[in-house]
Amino acid sequence: MSVKAFELVPVVERELLMGEKARINIECLECCGKYLYVGTNDCFIHHFLLEEQTNAKGRVVYLSQKLQQKHLGLKKGVVELKAASALERLIVLCDATIYVHDMLSLEALPSGSAKIKGVLSFCVNENPVSADPFCVELGVISSRRRAVQIYTVHEDRVQLVKELGTPQQPCALSLDGYFLCLALASQYMILNYSTGASQDLFPFDSEERKPIVKRIGREEFLLAAPGGLGMFANAEGISQRAPVNWSENVIGAAVCFPYVVALDEGFVTVHSMLDQQLKQTLSFRDGHILQDFEGKLVLSSTKAVYMLVPLPLERQIQDLLAGNRVEEALTLTEGARRNIPKDRFQILHKRILQQAGFIQFGQLQFLEAKEHFRKGQLDVRELISLYPLLLPASSSFTRCHPPLHPFADLNQLTQGDQEKAQSCKRFLISYLHEVRSCEGTNGFREEVDTALLKLYAEADHESLLDLLASDNACLLADSAPWLEKHHKYFALGLLYHYNGQDASAVQMWVRVVDGVLQDSTRSDLFEYVVDFLSFCPSLDLVWKHADWALQRDQVVGVQIFTKRPVGGDQGSRLNPEDVVTYLQKHSHALLLYLEHLVLDQQVQKERFHTHLGVLYVERVLALLSQTSCPEEEKEALSQARSRLQRLLKESSLYRVQLLMGKVEGSESLLLERAVLHGRLGEHERALHLLVHQLRDRRAAEDYCSWAATACVPQEPPNATQQQQGTRLYHLLLATYLDPDVPGGVDSTAAVDLLNRHGHAFDAADVLGILPEGWSLQLLRPFLSTAVRKSAHAQRTAQVALGLARSENLQLLHDRVSSQPRGGVIVMNKNKVNFHPWHVCERETDRDGERE
Amino acid sequence: MPEPAKMRKPDVKVVILGDMNVGKTSLLHRYTERKFKDTISTVGGAFFLKQWGPYNISIWDTAGREQFHGLGSMYCRGASAVILTYDVTNWQTLAELEDRFLSLTDTANSDCIYAIVGNKADLTDSGTHRAEPLDGQTEQEGVGTELQPTGGGVGGGDPAALLQKQVSQEDARALYNRVLRYKGMEDKACPPAERLCFETSAKTGYNVDELFETIFDMVLPSILKKRSQGTPSTIDLEECRVPKSTKAGCC
């Protein structure tokens, strides 16, 4: 408890009503606009004009002025008063009779018909079904019969509309639409005066306790229930709200949304209809009447009249928030949704949500705080500004006024507790992260991203790099010093890069790689920089740092050039000639670059091929010249040679003479020389080298198969590959059979060659040059291959011939049969001998026309 | 009079009835707040709105005290399900359901679902009902079947001591069938007693979720029917319509 929802304000003091007369008591009240009517037990009606004012302290006070008083001329007290302002009539119950008086003069109407006799109690229908605005509908409890009556009161008369019997004597009633809510002797009931249908509500002993029947809204009533409950019931007899817990002796009840106010002998209690909780208790002795009139709560003792003035909603809410009672404050705010204009409500609601969020934030209840910030659409800068130094210096943000929270900053909030501060920072990270990913961040992307960057950097958070690598709005001027402070040089480089300052970025990274600055974010930073340069569109930057990279590591450094995308616009394309010239001083890098050009990119330029060939040769020669010969060098030599051989064999662009000049000096590079000879078309010399100097038959055969495909045949100029192959094998055979060399004829080699590569030879030619004395047995594999080959060729030819014939015949058949039956066959009259071909020709012509 | 924003329009009403001190409020607490705490005797009634999928289910927790007995039929009016709660350690609470509370349900919907729930199961067998067992109902024949009417033992005593179970599952099922007979629903396609007789423990949480979820599942057709008809048994205060003269005041 302890919401202050109402304030008790005196309205009419005792002196104004009865002075010192002790026996006079207030019996009933009516408040209508600025008029207050008071009925007393000495049959007087007092008429006051109320003036509501706000005093210097901001409190509401009432100035009351007595307009007049009127004695009704009876000896009974005035029991009930109701004003009908549209008719300017005052309905008075006195001495079991209802009289209608003029509202201003208080004179009784002259017409005798304007009265109802035998009335115990009455009520006005505040939600009448009748459409006539100039009449008032009354529900009346008859004192003579067990019945209720419905009357309409017009300006000058009253009219009975309906009378309904009740099972027991009614003692209190309320009326809404067609529904009468009645307190009977032992129960409450709802009665529909239109249909006569009734609905029992619940038992209540009206003789033991005073029943209360109070209409609180459309077809909903508040009833005093056993056990001191305030029960809600609607016209269908259903309770839609949980009851409020009053004391046993409630005298009166009234509703001022969202509160139910009840009066008992010593107190006024205030319950909320929203959560049924007791919110306020006001001590009030000798309480007599509590009623609400058009939203005004009027309270009286037997001697004086007071007003219960509701405190402004916002103040009530702020009081609750000041007591950290977030839930109640929000319930109260949301309960007021329909009582204040929509736009004002939204502003209020948002603000309360934000304040609630900050209260929960202060209590480190981050989940709830986040939800309230989100619902309240908090300007995220309000939250960021709590954290020192997070907002960019350039931000024009100032906190909203009045402030949403009492905290100066995080230090004050956590009072130096590092753990708390850390959890607050973690919360902000997650909050900003969410804000960033979902909505448009209220348009404060710079503030959000910069704050996030700072938090990440400080916390050594892995997402720092993700933030910088993705689309972001981090302010460079503000973030750079912060990143430097936290030694996040790699990240700073990324930020420079994102802001188009690649030069600064690379410079920053170079200093880290060189160990001038310490940042262990990436262990492979050097490779990263090289990669970065290889994609860098600025050639100046590439040339500027190429030396640095190559000096550091040629193999990696050369990737600046080799990994560069082949495409790309003209400005960012490197000229290979320039690169080769530049790389002269970095020989290994040059070699790698040339390999990249020649082997990977297959650039068809003689210069590069020759250059690469020369480099290979030099390398091989250098290795050969080394006298010591450990295993790994052998290995290196064989690798170097195989590379050279591969180039020589695969490329046809290099300058053969130049390379030949380099190779000729070395006796061990026979294979390479043979290839170079081959390139020159000097196959005899090449084979001679291989067979007689290298003595490698296998190499010689490989040479033949390579040269058949790779070397441009010199003569005859248009020989096919097969003919070229045949020529080469014949040359090889001739070399083996050459008697004019040291060692003479190598018949074994010749036989092997024939038997193994029989298909490559022209068998007839071979038989001509073979020595006489060779046995058939010796050449059997060769001969059988040759015979098979020849037989195969013959048969293949026969099959082809047969197929061609059959195709021709088929075609002929189609032509003849596709001719229209009975059609005219045009014959060439000049030809006496009919021949199918002529028909075909004619038909073909006609076909051509048709198509 | 505007409805508080917090009070969404309920689609269907579930009412918990039973003698005082059987644990009605604790059952609701256990289900809604997932914990067991000391409650004071409910005054009048309390009410909780459960968001269940797309539906709003209002659950009324009534006061068991004799004093508030008269309010019961008002709470039950238009109810789609009634949870009749007794205390398994107290035979009298089961008897009271039939004697005193059953008549309150006369105002409930004609297709109302009735569940018979024996609470405080943890007091009779701490082993079986310790915090959230996985299996469903546990048969406990032979513990209390012969111990019929002993009358008036006060439940909820010292929780450390095991109390004798006074009400068996059989008794509860028998009552369920008598409820159906009383309602004249025995020949209709009502769910069998096995599905609507529960033994629960609000203290350990045993079977509590099963109870509420089963009932919500069963009232679903009633919600759909109401939605399709578009004539809610409760009046929509937000809806402004001219009162019809044919509108009856009673059900």
C-alpha cells in the first residue's frame, strides 16, 4: 500500500449547514455540475455553488457559497435527492413520496401529478433505453407492495412505465438499461424489466447488513457480499473481476476508475480494480455517505461535506515509480489507456515504460529492463549516455528532461563495483546488438555502432572484427584513439580500410608485423597484408609496400602479384612486363612470378617463356657446378631438371637457339639438348644424342612420341601427326640399324622397337630395310601386328563401303515412295532411257521449291 | 467503464472448487508461477488469466470457506470446466464436494467438463511424488481403500510426517461417475473417469501441469464453438451495441 490516490478536501463545513444545532444531520447529497444539494433530517434542502480552485501549493480547494435553502414543509428528513439537469428538475424523496422540484428555485412543481407515493427508495437510470433526452427514467422500490416500478419523469409530470413483482421485499436497487439490480431480503438478483426474466446472483442477508448495489458501468454492478467483499456482477450474473476485500461494515461504495472506494465507520479504503489490491486508507470518523457524481467523489459525515480529489494520474504513477513499484505503476498506466486521449496516453505510456526500464536496469534486472526499453521505444542514446565516454564527442545528444532516472553515470550506479559494471556493459552489448539487428536503430547508427565498437574493444570481444568487417557507421575520429588505447591495431586498420583509408590501414598493419606495435589479434597478419595488397585497387599502395613484403618473404610476398585477380578494371591492372622488371632484384620471386605467368596463366609471350627457360637452365647449371653432392642436392637437381624439361617440352615459344647456347656447354644435359634439337626439327641429331650418347632407348622412344605431337614437322610441310610419328620411328629404327657408328647395328634394340611399336611403322617400308638374315620368329609380334593392322584396315573399309551403299539405297527408296501416288512423273523427253536418278533430281528441285 | 488493458477478453472460464484448505490456490500458484508458497485463506475469490496459445483462459480460484459459499454459483456461471478439488488425506473433503459444491455447478455450461482432483498427494507417499515424476498417475490401491469414512481429519498438518491416505482413486472415480449421473451426462460421450481424475501435489508440482493442460485441451472445442457462434456468454464491455429488447436476463 501507500499510493496516494485521493486527497480529502473539505467542501461544506458544519457552520454553513446547521451551525450549532446538534440534532441536525446530513441525510443525502446530490452533486450536479457546480451545484451541491444537501438534504437534512429537518426537511431542509441546502443548495450550494462550488468553485474549484488550485491554491499556491498546487492543491485543489473548494470555495462553497450557499445559494439558498428550502424547507419542504414536512416533518420527515429528506431521504434522497437526484438532479435531472436536462429538465432542470430536482427529484426529492421525502416521507415515502417522490416530489419534483425546480432545480434552481427549489420550488415544488404546482401540478399535483408530479409525485409518486409509497416509495421506499429510488434510483436514476444512467443508461436509459428510452431515446427521449427530456425525460429521466427512475427505478422505484414500492413501500407498499413487493414490487419495483419504472417511472419516467418529464418536465411537468411523472409516468408509470412498468411494475414488476419481486419474490421478496427489495431494499436497494440500481438500474442500467433494462436491467434492475436488486438487493432483496436474503439475496441479490438481476431483473430485466422488459422481459421480466430474472437471475439470482448470490445470497446476502440484508437485514443483518446494509446491502450495496452500485452501478459501475454498462451492465455491471458492484455489490456488497458476505464476508466484507465487494463483488462485481454483470447483467448475466457473471463476475468478470475478482472481488475486492472490504471490511465487514461497509456503508457506502463508489467508483473512480481505476479505484473502488469504500466507506466504513472509521476509514475510507481505496482498492484498485486492476489488481484488487488495497492502495490507500484514509482515516475518516463518523462517515455517513460516500457517492460518486460524474466522476466526483463526495464524502460526508453527518455534519460536513468533503470531496475526495483524485491526485493526477501521472503523480500517482511517479509516486509508485519512486517507490520502485514498477509493476503497479505500469498496471495503473495501462489501466488509464481509455481515460486519457490517445496521443497523450502514448507519450505517458512510453515514458513510464522507459522509467520502469531504468529502475529495473538499476536493479540489474536486465531482461525486464530490455523489454521495457523496447516497448517504450527508448532513445538508445539515453542508455549509452549512462556509460562514460561511449557517446561520440560529436554527438549532440542531451538527456531528456525531466530525467528518466536518477543516475549520473555507471560509476554512480554501481558505486565502483566492477562486477556490476561489467554486467551492465555486457547488457549494453547485447542490447545494442539487438537494436542494431532489428529496427532502424531510431536513426542513431553512428552512436550505436561507435558505442558497440568501444565496448567490444574494451571487452576484447570477438565480434569487434565482425562489426568492422560488415556494414557499419562507426565514427573514425572517435573510434581510432579508443582502438589505439586498447591496442586493437588490426581492428583499427580494418576501420581505416572501411573508411577508404587503405594507406593508413596498411601502414598500421606493417608496424604490427614489424613488431613496432603489439597486437596479437592475427598471427598471420603478414599473409593477411599480402593478401590485402593483392586485392588492393590502388597500385601506388602496392608498389609502395611490395619491397617491404618481398624483403620479408619472397615466396609469400610475390603473391601480391600472383594472386591479383586477372580481371578488374584498367586502373588496377598490373603490367606483367613492369612486374618482371621490378622483380629483377628478387630472383626467387621473379622465378615464381614467371612460372605464374607461363604455367598458370599460360601467357603466350616469347619473352616470359625464354626468361623462365633461362632461369631454369641457370638453376640447373648452378646445381651441377656444385661439386659436393649430398642427397638433397641430387633431389633438388632432379627437380630442377624435370621443371626445365617440362617447360622445354610443353612450351614452343621460347628462343631455342638462346637456350641451346646455354645448354650445349654441359655434357650432362643431353635430354634437354635432344628436345631443343627436336624443336629445331633436327630429329636425327636428337635421336643420335639419345641413342648413342645417352644410350637411353626408353628416352628415345618417349622422344618419338613427344616429337610426333609437339614438333612442327619440317617436311613434308603438311604431314599429319601419324605420318610424322611414322617418320620419327623410322628414323629411330634407322639409327639403330646404322652400321656406321661405334658398336654397329643394335639389332636387339631394333627388334624390340619394332615389336613394341609395330603399329607406328609402315610395315612394307620396314621389310625393305631389315637385314636379310633375321628370322621370322624374331619379328613375329611385329609382323602379326602389321598383318592385323592391314586386315583391320581392309575390313573397316569394306564395312564403310557397305554402310554407304545401304544408306544410298535407303535414300533412294524414300524418294520414290514419298512421291504422291497417281502424281505426274515428269520425264525428260530427251532421255529415252528412264533412269531413277533423273526422277530424283526433278523431285529434289520440287522439294526445294516446296520448302 | 473501460476494461483494464491488462484484462484481455477471456475466451473460456475454468473454476476451481473445493473445501477450504484443500489447496486450490496452491494448485493455481504452482501452475502459473511454478512454485509453492504459503498462501493465506482466499477471500471471496481470485482470478488469473492464462494465455494458452492464441486463447485466453480465465481461471477462477474460489474461496472454500463456508462464509463465501453463496458466491460459488456466480463464479460457476458460464464455466466450461470445473475442477472439483479434495484433499487425499481427508475423506470429508471428498464428501463435501458432493454435498456442498456439486450444486453450485448448476449454473455452469451444459457441456461443462468436470475434473476430480485429489491434492496433497506428497503427504501420503513422499517417495512417489517427489518433485515432478515422469510417469503419469500412480496407482495406489490398497493404501486407503479400507479406510473409508473416518471423517473430518484436518489436512495440511506437519508435512514431514506421512499421513494416511483416506481417499483412493477408486473413490474419486466413483464420485466422477456420480457427478455425470447428477448432470444427466452419463450417456453422453463424456471423457472416462481415468482421464479426469487426478492426484496432484501443488507442493512438488506432481501432475499439476498435466491436470491443467488436459483440461485446456478438452475445453478447446468449447472455445472454438463460442468463437464461431460469436455470441459470448460474457458481455463484451468494449463493444458498443444497442441493448436488444429480446435479450434475456437469465440463462
